[in-house]
Amino acid sequence: MPKTPSDGFGHVPVAVYSCAAETAVARDAQRRARHYADARHWHVAGVWSDNDPSVALDARPGWSAITGALSSGLIRGIVVGGASHIATDAAQFASLGVLIRDRGGFLAEATPGSSRRTPGQHERRRILFEASSGWLPWGCLVPGSTS
């Protein structure tokens, strides 16, 4: 079984899990979780889902399959599209993460990355794009110029 590098990147087998009553919500969560795993070069070994969030986590067939795969060593981690798919609050999600870590795995939530945009960046990019396309005169790029 491959080892996870200390930076968290590498070819690590993971499972993607979602639980939602609506199919579209489950698909969106799976897409986010796959993207999150792909960005870290983790191998998605399987995708499991359940469709009834009101059922206790340990009674869900998809979750049971994932914990079985974790116990047998087929996967090393579990990626969810959002904490709400497996927990009711942050404390429950954290304690579940500890439980999975005690079993030799890890739990990851596919959260969107923080925005690296600065104030006004979108407007500056729009102006540069339009200027490079020939839509605006170059003078509008310089504040205070009249063109």
C-alpha cells in the first residue's frame, strides 16, 4: 500500500461519499469530492452514496461499505463533499475524523479554496482583457488620462 507523503499529496486510494435525499445534491457533492481528491493526486477507488440522511451513519449501506474498505486496507481515506453528509455539526465531524484516524485512515471535507483575489482585481482583469482585445483605448488603463 502506498504511503502518504507528509504534505498530504500522492497516489493514495480514497473513497468518495455523499448522503442526500436529492440526487442532484449527491452528484454535486461527489463532483466536489472527486475534484478535491484529484487536486491532491489521490486515486478515487470508489464512490458510495446513501439517499436517506435521517438514517444513523452506522446503519447506512454506503457508509458501511466504505468503513469495510477502510478496514481491509483498500482505501486510506474518505472524502466527503460537505461535513453535513456525515455529521450534524463540526464537533461530530471532528470526532468522526479522530475515529477514522484511529483506524489508520483520514477524513477530508472537500471545501472550496480560499479566494486569492484582491479588491478590484476582477475590474483590472476585465480592463486588461478588453484592452488586449482592442475593445477599449489603452489610455483608460492609466487613471486620470483622457482618451
